Amino acid sequence: MAGFPIEVATRIKTLPPYLFAAIDKMKQAAIARGVDIINLGIGDPDLPTPQPIVESLSTAANNPKHHQYPSYEGMLSFRQAVAEWYRRRFGVKLDPADEVLTLIGSKEGIGHIHLAFVNPGDVVLVPSPGYPVYPVGTSFSGGVSHFMPLTKANGFLPDLQAIPKDVAKQAKLMWLNSPNNPTSVVMTKDYFKRVVEFAHQHQVIVCHDAAYSEIFYDGKRPASFMEVEGAKEVGVEFHSLSKTYNMTGWRLGFVVGNKDVLAGLGKVKSNLDSGVFEAVQAAGITALGLDEAVTDAIRRIYQERRDTLVPGLKAVGLDVDTPPAAFYVWVAVPKGYNSASFTEHLLEKAGIVTTPGNGFGAPGEGYVRMTVCTSKERLSEAVERIKKTGW
Ligand SMILES: *Cc1c(COP(=O)(O)O)cnc(C)c1O
């Protein structure tokens, strides 16, 4: 029997082209040629999840009471552990009953929150370059992204003054991300204060993505948006156990802050998903209660790697700032190249995979993103290869 054409919905058809497809193809071809690839493209910790967390999952998985449907909002004991972690880490008080919501990884909540608050035609303020889930979540709910360019001239921070008044008036949500993917830039408390003022002035809900708050260097801890007075009246903050505890595969995150915003997201979730496996939440409680020594050790490894890669890149003449946090290095491409051609050059001539900056949005043109999710030895090797290759 002949089939009929399977047609996808407009929201899928209008997705931006997958800019990394070309690079994937080149990478596969290089691997097939036997090239020893150094992958500085992945934003996924290569280190294992700390053992006490794994053991906690194992114990909890053996308890049949965890085998049934969890509640969509998460176990109260997990939400209490989140509130306790916030108190310890940021000095912020949260009510675990209605100011904390468990997520199936923060990406799930980041994608779904638009369904709760964005009507067709509503504006969402989105940093660019940035995490693609913000604009895609916006367009899936019929909203329109207004991109806030992150450029060297504005210190890679959204310029709130540059947002046209009429756009700000139509805006429903504003996305912020500090420490930032892909630039690694950190927002100060002063910046967050201005955001709170802006949000009040234009009645915009602030959604702050803090997935990298625990990956920081030189002992300088990034602030939480929730530390700023009035933040809880205007917004929420997304967190994840993925990067902090090397748990990307576990799918466990949370969002905290304004209880009406959380109730809206909770309504969407209660209709679409059935929460996180309770044994994973039990392991999450163990993770959040771990001694700082555990995350200190992880940070020390990233810092060693950063301090191998960044000075090496500077020594070969590349224009790069030393990141204060996150595991990304945002490298300006040399003269005569753009993001795509420099990415291709590094792959074809040095066997190094990087991510073209424009893949995160047009203002990322002129940059490539490298990650330090690879051993110090491989990062040294990458620098040596770049030195030998030149450009
Ligand atoms: C990795 C990442 C996340 C976290 O994703 P999970 O779904 O929690 O694994 C969120 N935001 C940004 C910007 C990220 O890079």
C-alpha cells in the first residue's frame, strides 16, 4: 500500500537550520579517516558522578516504595534539600512547599515555562548567543523572540537600555543566564538589581538560568538572582544537578522563586509529565547535602584545565578572555576567518572539534566555543596542534 506524505507541523518546519550538522559531518569524515580527534565541542562533564550519589541511587532503587508514580512537583524531602542548599549557599530563604519545583533536568522546565505564560504574539527577551531552548520554547508557544545581543562592547551582558520601550511593554518573559553559556560571563548583584527594576517597570517575568553557578574559578562564587531584594516578586531561577555533580544523564533539576510563576509551570507539568523517578530524587538529596570538598575537587580539575588551555591559546596569539566560571572558552576567530571557516580550519588542519559561535545566534559570529570537558593532557595537545598549524 502506498503511503501518504508525512507532514510535520509548522512549529517544527520553522525551527532554525541545524548549524552543527555540517560540523558533525566533517567530524564523522575525519574519524573515518583515522584522525585522532580532540573534542572541545561537547558541553558535558567527562568526570564521573561522585560515588556517594551513585550508591544512594542504588539503595533507593532497591526500595519498592520508590517504584510508583512520583508526584509531578517532586518529593517534599527533595524540595526541602533544595531550600536548605539555597540557604547554605546563597543565604536565601525558600518555602519548600511552594517556592521549589523539581524538574526532569532544567531543560525540561526551561522549555515548558513558555507554555504557561506566553500567548501567541507575546514577546520573550532572549540573550543571543545563548542556549537554543529559550528561543525554541518561545516559538513552540507562538511567542516571538526579541534577541538581546551579547557583544564584546557590552561586556557580553544584555543591554537593558537598548531594549526598545514598545518591545519591553509587550514582553512577557526575559531570559538571563549567568554564568553564561557560551561566553562564560558572570552577572554581578548590581546587574541583577537593575534587572529587578527593569522587570518591575515593564512587568516582565525574569527567568534566570543558573545551571553553571557551581562551576567557578579562583574561589569567586557567582551570585544567585534570588539574593537580590525583590527578585522573588518578579522571577524564578533554574538550577540543575547536571553540571554541578556530573549528573547530565540523570535528568534532575529544579526551579525556585515566585510561587505564582511556579504554580503556572506546575500546571503545565502536571498535564504533560509525571515527575522524576523517586530514587533519582533520593540521590539528588545526597548530592545537595555533600560536603563542599566534593565540588571543590571538581572545580580544581576544571581550573587546571582552564589554566592549561587559555594561556596556551593566548600564547599562540588568539584573542580570548580568561573565563571566571562555567566550562566554556569563548575565542575570537583570527582575521580572515568567520565562525564556520575557523571551526573547519581547526577540524581539518588540527583534528580539533569546536563549536561555531554563530550556532548560538547571529551575534556569536566571529567566535568559536571551546570546552574544558577534556583532560589537561589533551588540552595541551590541542594547543600544540594549533601552534603547529597556525592560520
Ligand atoms: C547544560 C545546560 C542546562 C542544564 O541542562 P539539564 O537539562 O539540567 O541537564 C541549562 N542551561 C544551560 C545554559 C546549559 O548549558
